[in-house]
Amino acid sequence: MSRLTLIIICFFLILLIGLFLIWPKYQNLGALKLEIEGKEIELQYLEEYFQRLDQLSQELKKYEAQLSKIDFALPSDSSLTLLSLINFLQKASSQNGLVFKELGSFSIILPKPPAEASGLQESQLSSKIKEIYLGFEVAGSYSALKNFLNTLEKSAKLIEVEEVSFSFEEEEIFSFIFKIKTHSY
């Protein structure tokens, strides 16, 4: 074989090797570079996002006292809400001169979402808020009842007195039956 044909065959083999082996790897390398650039941009956005979250967290720490009051007023666990509500009512009644006699019925109700979907965020929020109804009986004087109602009104808990009925037991001593409503989420 002549030297010229050998050079042409080697050149042709190098060209084929470059075309079939190296060119696909080069294209994969280009695709990987584009993917790396995309991931770097995504990483940059995530870092900015977490920095913003950190800033918001620092801002929320300034309002920690106010947020704890909101959590107290509208707790997140219904069963704990009920227990803390009963405890609060017992303390408030005894501090105002009433005797906590009996705990009546209670129920936890999840309100039905409105039929209209116009206020989507509002309906989602209202569907998460549970209503807790509680009945109980206390005994004491009329002035103690006024003080007790004043304590309920000024409480950080969101308590609505739905119904009050009373009966006369002894001189200056009344028995008051309450039905109240509060909320939890």
C-alpha cells in the first residue's frame, strides 16, 4: 500500500471516529452545560427566596408578642382549645365570685364552605375555622355575673355568649346556665 492511501485511510478513520464517537459526546457536553446554567439560575433564585424568608422571619420576631396573643385567641388544636377554655372559665368564674357547678354539652363544628366560589381565599380560610359550642352552669350573685361577663368580654379569647338562662336558688344566689361559642383553626 502506498503511503498516500494509508494517509487517506487514517484521515478517513479519524474523521469517522470524530463524527461517531466524539461529536455526540461534544453535544452531550453542550447540553450538560446548559443544564448546569439552568440549575445555577434556579439555585440563585432559591438562595434569594431563602434570604427573603430569613428577612421575613426576623421581621416576625419583632411582633412575637402580638402573634402569641393571636394564637391564644384563636388556637390551632380544637381539643386543647376546649380544655383551655374550660380551665379559663373555671378560673374566671371563681375570680369573679361565681361557683362553677356543672359542665354541660359541647360540640366542635366545622362550618360548611359557601356555595359560591367567588371569594376563594375567604372560603378556604372560613372552612378551616372550627366553631366550638360549650354549655356550663355557674352559681352566684348578680354582681358576680356582671363581673364574669365583663371578664369574658375583655378576654383575649374570642368568646361569644350565645344564651344565658337563670333560676333562683336561695336568697341572693342565682344559678346561671350559659351557652357560649368560640373558635379554633
